[in-house]
Amino acid sequence: MHGRTILVIDDSEAVRTALDVLLSLEGATVALADSPAAGLERVGRGDVDLVIQDMNFTREATSGEEGIALFRELRRRQPDLPVVLLTAWTHLETAVELVHRITAAAHPDTVGPWDAVWRVVVAAMRTVAPAHVAALGAVAALAAWQLGDGLRAGEALVRARAADPEHGLAKLLQQALDRGAPPSTWEEVMRGLTEAQCRHGRDHGAAA
């Protein structure tokens, strides 16, 4: 992460400040934008290696439409620019729907680089509240799995399931790793994330 430029697009000053401090400690150069328009303008100036973006930018917005529109515009302008999506949603069905829509919007070849995702998420795990460790650990495990690093994926899942033994995504990923599923099946696993499957930790290859 040292020497990389990371753009944070979030309307919350507190979130922008927190990520600025966190990522700067990891050696990154951090650029900040408080709206989609400001973020796109900054991306247009070049030298951005990674974008971290919010999904809602107005007080009354909860649908994620603003974030999806921003994500698609970033993809249109710079298809190879990696983007990390942030959401404060706690309702499982809303988050699952977002995963479905983002997966449909993104070409598989433009989702990475997973190493950047791993570094950002692991850094965040050092400072977040305990309630968020399971979710971040599951994402870290997904990134490590994509990198072909089963050891790091397993370590991240241990942390995730220690924080929340019933975390749906962590259980699904554990099942995928246990049966030796290749990283190329990650989209199939993610598309299988229905509310019921998350609650019971089942994916397509797990016994009912």
C-alpha cells in the first residue's frame, strides 16, 4: 500500500477522516471527496490506484442507487480501477441484494486487485469495533482465497468466526475452502447468498 493513492468518496466527514488516518498510517497517499461528482472529478485527474466509496450520499437515501450509479460510472471511465464498496446496512436482505446488483454490473476481470482489498480490510480490522470484525474477516478471507492463499484465508476465517460463529458469509467461505473449491467459483458462491442461505451458512455445494 505504500506509495499508492487511495481515493475515499464518502459524504461523512467522520468516515473520511478515519480512513484518511488509517490508510496514511499504512503509507498510502489519501485523497478525499464528499460527493460522487467530486470523486469523479478527482479520478479524472489521474494517479488514483484504488477507490473506496460509500453507497448513499444524501440524508434520505437508503437504496444504494447513488453508489451503484457511481460504481458504474467509475467502471465506464476506468474499467481497471479497483473499487471497494462501503455500506452501513445491517439488514441482511439489503446487503445481499447489493451484492447481486454489483456482481451483475461488474465484469469479473475488473473486480480486483484482491491484494489491495486484503491490505485495506486487514488494516481496518485493527481499529474497528468488535461488531464489525466478523464481516471484515469474511471479506479478508474472500480476498485471500482469490489470491490462492489458503493459509491467510483460513486465518481470516478463524478471526471472523471467533467474532461471530454464525456469520453467514464466513460459514459459506469455510465450506467452499473445506471442499477445495477453486477461487474461480467465488461469483457462484456470492450469487447464492440468499437471506436463508446466509442465516444457515449454506451455499450451492453444501448439504441442506
